[in-house]
Amino acid sequence: FLSYALGEPILLAELKPGQPQQYDWKASCETWSVAFSPDGRWFAWSQGHCIVKLLPWPLEGTQQNCKASECTKAEARGRGRAKEKTLECGQIVWGLAFSSWLPSRSRKHILWAPSPACLVLATGLNDGQIKVWEVQTGRLLFNLSGHQDVVRDLSFAPGDSRSILISASRDKTLRVWDLGKQLKVLSGHMRWVYCCCTSPDGRMLCSAAGEKSALLWSMDSYSLLRKLEGHQGCVVSCAFSPDSALLATASYDTYVILWDPCTGEQLKSLCHIPLQPALDHGADFHASSLRSACFSPEGLYLATVADDRLLRIWALELGSPVAFAPVKNGLCCTYFPHGGIIATGTRDGHAQFWTVPQALSSLKHLCRKVLRSCFTTYQVLKLPIPKKMKDFLTYRTL
């Protein structure tokens, strides 16, 4: 790995919602979810008050310094500037997820005939409904019904299974959808399910509820693989690394635990130590309770948002934060797919964009990333190579 002297993140832009006249401004204004489309051309912002904004990326008037973003700008100029869209969801929006989708002619329950191959956005709502929209037109494609309470999080499967959607709900279940119909209900949690994520290799699903553990599921059989226990507080966020070899779980106990999802082994714990004195909220309050965690696209860094009003960027090799940014009342964070930018969402309905330096991966990390995208931990351990190399490839040494 190269040097970790990153410098502090710089606020590139901030989106603030207007004040709708038909709603009580003091309620339901939170930005529970923000998301970039996989190709980096769109940004979705749950701005509160039942509204989702779909914004072409890059935003008008912003300047970005990474090559990938300049390429995106050139493509945007070449195809004409896309227009911002407002999705009126009718309910508080909790979860967002993008996917590209190739509809079949035999599909039933579709509300609008989309283009042959289209980008879709799924929105998880307060009444248990899931609405799926065509991004290019802003038209509603599906209403998915089944959950009995808030749909808290959404995750599309990658690759050839891009029409497979996983939803996590306060009704204590996860549901598996092939857009337009329900395939499976996953039960196992005893409390509200806060989050879910699918591994980039498409093999596993992780879910976390108001419990001190997370559950790992097979994406082939939708059966429970293992229970990950180690936290002392509720697990509220989970994320797989780009090569699927690491799983991060974030908790109210102020820790992020890095796991080997293949074996269930704890590899490292990242403790969020407050940088300033905590306010007196009582003995049970943790000023550094975690809200969200996400991996950088190259897999070298982890971004976290905590209640101590800080966005942290962790170098995984060091096991310590190397950059900080002030994020007041942060709820969620996500990386731009090509790196260089982190988006955060807050309780007051704001979305912020932070520029962060992009890391140049070492050759050995690139080799590990490619290999681990194809080989499980057990397969690596069977290779006729030195133990030191096995430890590196399985992230026992980062």
C-alpha cells in the first residue's frame, strides 16, 4: 500500500430540502438513504417528506478532480444533460437501491412498459410497500406488497441476478423478490431488521436487526449459513468489501468488526473513540454509536458515520482513521462508484458530498482483489503456497 497521509475531506456540495407546505416540517425530514447508480450517472436522495430526488451526476456547478468523474462529465455532454426528477412516493422513504434491469415480455404486474434495458430505483416505504421506478423517465414500474411494517433497507443482487431484490423490514423478515413477484420470506431475526447487503460475488446476503449479532444467508438456497456474534450493542449497518472477502458490521457499541464471511472469524475491530467530550445524555448513551459504514471501491478504506458528528475514513491496513470530516446528525454514507467522493445523509434532510483522495492500489492488493473475487477462504487455504501468502490473501494480515 502507498502512503496514508490523506488530508481532510473537503465539502464539495450540500443539498438542502425546501419546506413543503403540505407537510409538517418538524417531522419526517430525515435522509435515511442516499445512493449512486452503479454507472455513476445518477444520485438518489431521500430528502424527507415522502420525496426522492433523482439528480444527474455530476451535479450542476460542481468541480471534481478525479479522472473517472471527468469521463462521466464528458459522457454527459455527449448524450445531452439528463434532467432532475422528483419521485412522489406518498410515504416516508427509508431505503434506496439502484440496479440495471432487462425486463422480459412475460412480466405481469408491470405498470408501465419500460425501455428494453433500463436503470431502476427501488424505494422502501413506511407502509411496507416497495415502489420500483424507471430512472430515465421517472415513471413507476412496480408496487411490491408483502411486508407488514417499514421497509428499512434494500439491496439488489449483482451480475446476472440483477432483477433479484432483497428487502429488510421492521416486521422482522427479509423478503426476496424477482421484480414483480415475491420468491421467498427469510425469518430468523427477533427484532426489527435494520439493514441488508448482498456480496459482490452474489453468493451471500448479510442482515442485521436490533440485536447484537448479524445473520449470513446463502443467495443460492436462501438458507441461514451462520450467526455472527461479537458486538455488545445493536448492529445497525453491514457492508461487504468489493472482493467479497471481508464483511464489516457497525454497531451502537462504537465498534466496527471486520469478519471473514466465509468462516465467520473476527479479523479486526475498529473502535470509535470520541475526539471531543460527550454531552451528558445518560449512562447508556454512546457518543460514538455507529450509524453507517461502507467500503471504498478499491477496498483499501472504510468510511463510517457516528453520533459524535464525525465522518471517519479508516485505512484498513492501519486499523485507524486517517481522515475526518464534520457531519452533524449523520445517518448514512456511501462512496461514489469510481471513488474520490463520499455522500452522507443527515437527520435534517441534507445530503453532503465530500471529496476524498483516491488511493492507488499496490500490485499485491490488486492481485489479492482479483483472486478473492473467485476463490473462497477455504480454497485459498488449500493452495500450495507459503503461510505468509495465505495470511495476506485471507486478510489475516492486511
